Amino acid sequence: MSIRNICCIGAGYVGGPTMSVIANECPEIRVEVVDYDKKKINSWNNLDLSKLPVYEPGLSEIIKKTRGKNLFFHENIDEAILKAQIIFLAVNTPTKLKGKGKGYAADLSNIEKCSKKIALVSKESKIVVEKSTLPVKTAEKIKEVLEKYSNNISHEVLSNPEFLAEGTAIKDLYKSDRVLIGSENTSSGQRALDVLMSIYKRWIPNKKILTTNVWSAELSKLASNAMLAQRISSINSLSPLCEYTGASIQEVSKAIGMDKRIGKEFLEPSPGFGGSCFKKDILNLVYLCRNYGLEQVAEYWEQVVKINEYQKNRFSEIIVRHFNGELQNKNISILGWAFKKNTNDSRESASINICRDLIKKNANINIYDPLVSKDRIFLDLKNIFQEVEKVSNYNPTIFKKINVFNNIDDCIKLSDAILILTEWDEFRNFNWSNYTKKSNQKPYIFDGRDVVKINITQNIYKLGNKIK
Ligand code: NAD
Ligand code: UGA
């Protein structure tokens, strides 16, 4: 089968960068990324490349090369489906907020809606590719929907989960550790697999393309995220023990990671992992285990999320304890709102929870992040108060004591405490010695990310441990 058109439904953090790379590597294929979010599509089409909806190092350069040539962003989903031979589903699959599995299972309504649309619109057989992260056995459901609404057309479903991390998406897409494709063991399944492989083979070495059955591919994605998050929770679980014993969590992490069998990746202690996926994917895994009666396994994985919540709360408590619970009129500066460096994404960022805790204690809060907008910061706070805290008569005046700054110097000018919550290079490269020498306030620095090197005279805490 020769591929002339690819469609991707979902122009988010996965759809945008992934399709940009495919378009860049396959200049003869027309790649159309569609979304029902008009505002997002307009941003993808913005001539000012600093205003793309997703920030990723290297992304704007690829968009500049491909957009309008063989890469297109638009809202006409039907038209894109009709023309395409391959359709990627890169829609969001958040945790269900109601119904069976509420709070754990993945909400598959976006996937179901897309599958129904593909079935109704298509006039010929399509290769439907699961790019979104999905519970094992979702391909079966997609097939059912496709069969129910199609007019005697048979479509093929492949699982091709995405392993990119935000902030390094382009690098990850070009230098993937593996590209995983699950297909059905039938002749049409094999044909679909060959077609998708022919796309990746343009830039991914053969030995890095791993083919499995559909269920293994679906489950491997959930399991990979669970394992990565588990390592972070493991190291974070030791940080309170360090606080009580005088060990340093940074030194312990380094010592553990130097063992080749363990390795140093994903052992960096933090005020809790964030991002849109770890928590949701583990909860999804927990739900699946419970569904099959595997209670011990479910409990094992759920603990990874529980330790993460504990760690976020612990960080807030350290600050509250430091001020003996008296934060009224204290000026607290928060450096970093993104859930990690080099992204404008703040979903599930530890900063949101920590800021919420300090707002409740009536502190004055000053925030600075190099990429997350002021509107996004206030929206995150509004959401946590309305949806999580269930503040029934949500009152925006509680935000009167919050100021968002557009540079680090103004943000930390009059601080009683500075919290470093994202590991941005700008914070690492900041001249802390100079600042603490000049500052009359002598603020305490609570470094959650091991950013500040300790050649300063200031009082400094690293994840709870008072270093100086
Ligand atoms: P996102 O929220 O950034 O983007 C999803 C997009 O899909 C949104 O723009 C939304 O408007 C659109 N959409 C939803 N339903 C639609 C429909 N019916 N028709 C048209 N558009 C629709 O989400 P994301 O971060 O890109 O994640 C997408 C999926 O990829 C999730 O399953 C996630 O778990 C997985 N994933 C994410 C990452 C990551 O780093 N963000 C990495 C690997 C896998
Ligand atoms: C993660 C995985 O790394 C990707 O492989 C996966 O594709 C993606 O989830 C997904 O499915 O969405 P991402 O969440 O973008 O990627 O970023 P990570 O680098 O994994 O960081 C997640 C969180 O863990 C961040 O808050 C980060 O600061 C934190 N972290 C990471 C630590 O606290 N310590 C570490 O050692 C590493």
C-alpha cells in the first residue's frame, strides 16, 4: 500500500511534535493534524513560532520547514479522515471523573468518538493507530465500534504507544530507545504492521523497532510509566528518612545510582513527580489489576501514587513548620510552575499543590516561570480550589495575594522564603551567591530540585534537610 496521506486526531503534546517529525522525515506524505479545539489549531498556525501551543526545544525549527508544505493543522476532521490511509489517535485519555472506575480508569470517550467518526466517514479500509496511552484490550473496543458503524468496511487497529518525554520530545522522537508496534497475528494485521514500520524505518534503525502482539504493546506502555514513576517514589520515600537521620538524599541517590545494575536515571529526588501521565497511567493500571481480582498487585502500584502525594504534602509542611505555622504576610517566592524544565506544561505540577497549601495559610505568593503563562497559573489554581478542594462558593479574592512576575529578580526581591520547584537552567545558572550577599532579607531557600550549589552563606534546605 502506498501512503499518500496521514491523519492524526489530537493536536496536543503528542500529536503536534510526533506528526511534525513524521512530516519532516516523509516529505512526499501529506500529514494533517486535526483537532476540534479551534483555538489550539489557530495557535499551531500562528506565524509567530514562539506562540505555538506546545513548547519543545527544536520543534519550531521543524514546523518552520514543514508547515504549509506537507504538514497541516486544521479542524476539518472528516476531510482528513476521508483522505488518509493511516489515522493516528493522539487524543487525551484522562482519568474518569464519574461512572464505573471513577478516579482510576481511563476515560475512553474521546477514543470512542474518534473511532465512531472514522467508521462513519471512511469509504475505504484504514489503518487506525493507537498513539494515546490506553488500557490493555482497548484495541478490541475500537474494533467493535469500527465494525458497528462501518458500512461493510474492515479496518485494522495497531497499538503504537508513544514514549516521548516533554521537554525532550524531538530528541526522543529522533533517538527513540524503541518504537513499539503491536499488531494482530493475521495477514491483514501483518500488512498494516509493514506499512507503519515503513514510515518509522526512514529514521529509526531496524533493531530499535520492536513488534509484539497488540495487548503486550498496550500493557508495556502503562508498565513503563509505572516503573519510571516507581523509581522516583522510591527515592522520594527515602528523603524524610534523610531529614531525620542527617543523611543527604542527593548523596544517597548518587551512591545508589552508581551501581550499574540500578543506574542513575529517574533517581532524582523532587517535591513529587508531575505531568499529565504518570499518575493517570498508574491509576489506570491499578484499576485493571483490581478488575482482574489482583488486589495485592493493585495495592503495590497504588503506593507509588500515594508516596507522591505524601511527598508533595511533605514539602509544604516543611515550609509551614519552618515558619511555625505563621505564614500570614510572609512573602514566599515560587520559582518554577512547569512540571519539569523545557516545557510550558504545568499539568499535575507539584507547584500547584504547594501553592494551594500556602494560600490556605494566607501567605503572600510571588511566582515566576520562564514559560508558563500567568493565565495558565491562575487557571491551575482555580481548578485545584474548585475541583479538588471542592470550594463550593469559589471566591477569586483568595488570589489577591498572588503575583506573577516575568523575571526572577523581581520575583525574589522581597522574599522571606524562596521555593525552587522546577529545575530550569535559568535557576541553576542564577548567581545565588551574589543575590544572597546583596539581599537584606536573607530569605531561606527551599531547594526541591538540587539547583543551588552550596557555596553560599544563606540558610538553605534541600528537600527538608537543612544544609546551611
Ligand atoms: P493533549 O491534551 O495535549 O492533546 C490531546 C488533544 O486531543 C487535545 O487538543 C484535544 O482537543 C484533542 N481531542 C480530544 N478528543 C478529540 C476528538 N474527539 N476530536 C478531535 N480532537 C480531540 O494530550 P497529550 O499530552 O498530547 O496526550 C495524548 C495522549 O498521549 C494521552 O493518552 C497521553 O497519555 C499520551 N501520551 C502523552 C505524552 C506526553 O508527554 N504528553 C507522552 C506519551 C503518551
Ligand atoms: C513521562 C515518561 O518519561 C515518558 O517516557 C512517557 O512517554 C510520558 O511520561 C507519558 O507517557 O506521558 P514526562 O512526564 O513528559 O514523560 O516527563 P518525565 O521526564 O518522565 O518527568 C515526569 C516527572 O517526574 C517530572 O515532574 C519530573 O520532574 C519528575 N522526575 C523525573 C523526578 O522527580 N525525578 C527524576 O529522577 C525524574
